[in-house]
Amino acid sequence: MRYRRRILDDVLDEVFPHLAAVALEGAKGVGKTATGSERAATVLSLNKPAERAAVGAHLDLITEVPGPVLIDEWQLEPAVWDRVRRAVDDDPAGGRFLLAGSAGVAPGVRIHSGAGRIVRMTMRPLTIAERGLEKPTVSLAAVLAGEAPSITGTTLVGLADYTDEILRSGFPGIRDLPERARNLQLDSYVDRILERELPENGVVVRRPAALRAWLSAYAAATATDAAYSTILDAATPGEGDKPVRQTADTYREHLTRVFVLDPVEAWIPAFAPLKRLTRAPKHHLVDPALAARLVGVGKAGLLRGQGWPFTVSTGTWLGALFESLVAQSVRVYAQTAEARVGHLRTKNTEHEIDLVVEGADRSVVAIEVKLSDAVTSADVVHLNWLAEQLGERLVDRLVVYTGGLAYRRTDGVGVVPLALLGP
């Protein structure tokens, strides 16, 4: 199969020749192995028993084979991490090692952080730009740079198309399958995580059904900051024998460690006059297609407004999944621009902003997500409020929506179809 170039490839092309070791981290199936293999002379796959046994018995093998060396699923043999670290200490020349992993080390296993030797990069499922629906006309990096770029472009991609993209998934090996096969693969993906990946990484799941119910409730809370106690109650309605809070916290910890949960943390700005901001994260799975399968709503149901929104502010559950789709792409674009992404909500819920992108120089772009083909003045109230609070530090305001035209409103807010937003 022909390799589908990723946005992260541009970053790797720039930095890997100068970095001795890079760890590509992310959920199963996002494409880490394929991306790493594109620039490796030797691939050591530790999910293959023979290769794992060879590396485990002779760790120096990683320095003896032709480089660059990709060590796939390195966490299955945790001593590899420290051996790579020592190899970098001995020879810090760039372009030596790539480590791909879909989980951290098992609980109780201690390794050196690798700081200063191994650089971590997160891979996520395919962004909208990588899926090839349209050629983007609006660059998030340019917007974040404060260039106030022109917001132009048109697209025929609309609500039904975005719903298809939510359900097709951003996993490269799943999205192009026929619908029924795709759904079976998504179900199998969840089964594999719960029944195999977690146990392989040292997690004892005593009640698999309870874990699945909790994950389904978390999926239903997509794009909200619902309290974990609320999610736990939703997972076990009417049951007296509920998992204790500590058990639910353990679920969350391990599912985050294997990158299945991908929450957007609260944005707490430094050196800004904003007070009384919530610190709760917004809940997202690594791919909204998984959320849709776990809740059991298909295209027709989503378009009819079916779903399980935890808060009225979410609108329809399709709106929550669309926000998750936008967040998935924006986080990849922001990573390329060396920026971080959070969300903002005041404790009295008077003001909320879906995504806040902050650059290394503390410049900020605020983004609202709207499941609508039209943007009204009511949709930009919170963006304009934040502009009043941050002044020149807020370099731009965007609404990402399902309409067909990219443009700037008279108040300066950029309105951008998701299909036209790129890195």
C-alpha cells in the first residue's frame, strides 16, 4: 500500500537529522509504524516474538544493526528505552533511533525519563487536511503568527460529508473499508484495547463489562467537561454495585496512557487578567468514530439529533462529535506550529471557548466550533469577550463551521469551513 504522507512528516524531515532519538507516541492504528518505517533502514518489531526475544536477550542489537533504527512497540521490552538513552549518550549524532509505542511502560516499571536524549512526539489519527477532502486555504500557523491572513475559499463539503468523516474514522487502516467492515473493525479495536492491550501493558481488568460501560459513558460525554462522578453514574444507571471512584479513576488513567482517551485540558493563561476559570478537561476519545460506535448511533440517527449530550450547551450530540473532529485536526496543526491547545470556561459558565491555541510566544488564537452553515453575532460573543480581556495577545478569532464559504466578518472574526482549515 502506498504511504500516505502525514503532516508530522514535515516536522520529522526538519528535526530528525539533528535529533539522535525520537519517540512516536499515539494510539494503536494511527500510523506510527508506517511513518517511522519511511525513514528507517532497520525495523525491529517487538510485537513479533522472535524479534522481541532477540532484542531482550541482547540489547546491544539496537546499535549493531544498520541505522536509522525503528523500534516498534518498544514498551513491550522497557529496557530498550534506557539502552537507547545510553546509546545517545555515547553518540548524540542525529537520525539514529525512532521508537514507536502505543502505551507507556506497565505500572510499576520504572525507566529514565529520557529528557535531553529522547524527544517525544504524539501522532493522532488523520486530520481533515490529511484526508484530502479539500486543499486548505487557511493556515492555522499563519493565523497564530499574527499575520491576519486573508480568509478566503469555498467548499462543497457540508454537514452530511462531515458526518461521514466522523463515522469513517481517521485511522488509516480503517477509514477506507466498506461501512459494515469498518464498523466491525471499530468494534474490534475497542475489544482489542480492553481485552488485550491493557493486560499486555500490566493492567488487570477484573470487570471488563464495567470498564466497557464506563468507556461508553465517557464517549457519550464527548466535548463536555462533565464531572467524572456524572460519567460514573451514567455508566451504571440503577445499579447498586457501582465501581468505586478509585476504580473509575484507574480506568481513566490507563485508557489515557494507551492514548484512547485524548482530553483537551483547560487553558489557564499566565500573566493574564482572567479569573475563576475551570480546570476541568474536556472529554474526547482519540477518534470520534470510536465514540459513535460505543454509543451506537449511525449517520441517520446523528442527522436526526439522536445521541446523549450531557449538557444542553452541547446542542445535539452530532455537534459534540463535530467539535471532537475539529479538535483532532487543530491539535495536529498546533503541534506543527509548536503551539498547545486548551479550552476555556469560566466557573459560572458565563463564558466558554471551545479551543484556545497558544503559541510559544504566548500569542493566542481563540476558536469556536459551530455545527451550522451560518454564523451569527451570537456565535462570536465569547470570542469578542476574550479579545477585550487579552488585548493584543489575542492575535485572531475564528469560528470553524460546516458552511461553504471562508470569510472575515466586519468585526474581524474569521469564519472558516473545517475542510478549508489546515496547518
